[in-house]
Amino acid sequence: MQAADVFTKLDLELRPDPSRTVLRPFSFGYPDAFAAWRVSRAQAVVDRIAALDGPMRARMKQLLMAPMNARHHNAEQVLLRRFEEVKGDLRVGAVDADTQLLIGAYFSQEYAFESAALFNPSVVTLPDEEQDDAEGGLRFIMSLRGIGEGHISSVTFRTGTWGPGDRLILDPPSDQGVPPQIERHDDEWVRLVCADSRDVSETVIFPMLSSQRQGIEDLRLVNFTDHDGVRSVIGTYTAFDGQHARQELLRGVDLRTVEMRPLKGAMTAYKGMALFPRRVGGQFVMLGRQDNENIWLLRSDDLHRWETGAPIMRPKYPWEFVQLGNCGSPLEIDEGWLVLTHGVGMVRGYCIGACLLDKDDPSRVLMRTPSPLLFPSAEQRGGYVPNVTYSCGGLLHDRRILLPYAIGDEYTAFATATVDDLLSVMVPA
């Protein structure tokens, strides 16, 4: 078998949909040179609203809410919550509910969170639910990176069923996006509650912290089981503020509540860290790409602090001469830790390969693919960023792999393979 024949590409794609929008905060102010000698720009807008007569405010509410209610089932609650968020910084006084709604609307925006791209997927099994459907398929949740106006990245989700065999069904997504509510915000730590989401596909996690101002990128999910048997869904992602990138961690409390916090330590100011699905040798373990060239192995006694690591796998073959990295958390098989990798070669082409790490000592690379398994093909070569095939994590079940992967940093495709076929095209490292 040739490496290019290991994965079977499925006839299913996810494309960005600019009609899906979410209501999110909108803020504005004067340039610094014009701010010191006048009331704030926000206060000026509130004063103009307050000066309107009652009939005009009623007419404005009608014009506002007709389209908003058609596109967002919780529009009124979101706008009123936004009023509560901003009123402490403004001189508002006692105003009626309609005026509160209008003020909330002026400090909100409708944002098409996946208008430009829907890509870099990661997939895990659904927690605390019946795993199989009536036909024996495995239920899963998939995260995707959506890009909208201003090249800002958010996280959106889909659910579906995989199996038996190559059967893959994606549940139809809601046509609406719903913003999470901030339940608690302490320094750089935040808990988000998605109570208004009627379906997981409605939840949109957009930048909340200053470290995320320009985006939440490339969430790598993993079904993690700790030494006490507690299972949870954890994800690492890149927070980007427009200048600096750092790793942060998302932990799913349940399907409607998530916590987000930064990772600390010398190893965390970089992209692409992926957590092993359990401790190894009593420690938490991650893969990374700290020097932008090699795959690194990191170990820590503290899930939230990563101080040390070392490269374990370096570019060797032409398709990976520029850099190597992971394509999500390792998959545990009888033979060891199966890691899907990405390599960068000529014309900045991203291809997907794999390697096998020792189960007890994952710093030992046992096998690797000398040729790529998935690569930009003639029919999948275009996109927002040409020549890119990439993933943030696959799913293992009964020695079969489901791999959602991105094409051209624009849309998402799917492929399946068997573990045995994949191992058969590896060579000793």
C-alpha cells in the first residue's frame, strides 16, 4: 500500500456560511488626541438616545427587533444584558426597558463569525451521552475555527455520528449563533455559560480576554481521563492579541459551560500544543512546536504550568523540510501513541503524515511516515491560503480513524483510515 492510499476521502464537506451570525459586544471611542477635552464618545451616543421622544424610540425598537428576532431567538435578552454590561461606565439614569434595549443595541454588533473560513477541525466523543446511535454509530462533537470580519477567529461546533464503516452524518446546524454569558471573570480566567443555546451548533466562543483580541485559533480537543478516573473534554488553543500568541486551555464543565484560562511557563508562548489523553508516568504530557521547526515533548506536574521540554522529532523528508508539528492530541493504540503530524515543504505546502511514539516513554519516536498521507490535491488546492492540508485532531474507534481536515485554510473535508493500514506505510524512525 502507498501512503497516499491509506485514507479514504469522504464525499462530505463543510463550507463557511456568511448567513450565520452572532450578536457580540461593540465598543467605540475617540482617538487619544481628541478624547481628553470632551465626554466619552459612548456617553455622547447615550445622551443622543435619551434626547429622543417616546414615539421615535418606539419606532426605532420596531425597526430593530423585527430583523433581529428573525435571526436570533434570544435577541432581546442579549441586548438587555449588553445594557447591563455598559451602564456602569455611563451616566444613564432611570430609563425604561425600550431605552435600555436601544442602548444595548448601539453597543452591540451582528457578526458573521464564519463568513470567510470554517476550518482546522478537531473531534472528540460526546461526554455523558449514549455513545452509539440506533445503527451502531459513534456520536461526536467537532470544533471548528471560523474567521469573520477583521480576520478574527472564533470557535464554533458541530455534532454528528460516525459509523458503522465510513458512514458519516453531520447534524444540520442551527441557522443562528448564540453568544455565551460570562458567569465569572477573575483576572485572566473566565467561565462561560451557553445557557441560551438550544443546540451545540449555536454556541460561538469569540474573543473574551485581552489576550484573545485578534482570535481564538486552532482548538485541539481531547477526551482526557485523569488518574482518579474523572473524564473531561479539554482543549488547548492559540490566543492571539494581534502581536503575541500564547497557549490557553479550555475545559468543558458540561456541554453548556466552559472555562478558559492561560497556560503559564516558559513553553507556552508558542502555537500548536496538544495534550495527551491521560497522564504518562504520573505527569501531564503535551506535544508542541516551540522552535517553529521540530515536534517537542513537554511534561509537567501542573496542567496549567509548562516550564520544560525538548525536541523529539526533526524534519527528515522533503515534504517536511521547513517544519514539523502535530495535528492534534495523540491517539492511544496497542502499539504506542499514534500522532498525526503536519509537515511544511515547497511553496509553503502543508501535508499530513504520522508517527508512532513509545507508550511508556513518548520521547522515543518508533516509526514515522516517509511520505505524506494527505496533501493538497488538484481538486483541493485552492482556498484562502493555497496548498494547505491541516487538522487539529482525529477520532479513534475500533482501530479506525476519522480525520476531519482543513483545505486551504477555508473549508473542511473528511477522511477515514484503519490503524493497520497507517502503520503499514511507516518506517523505523
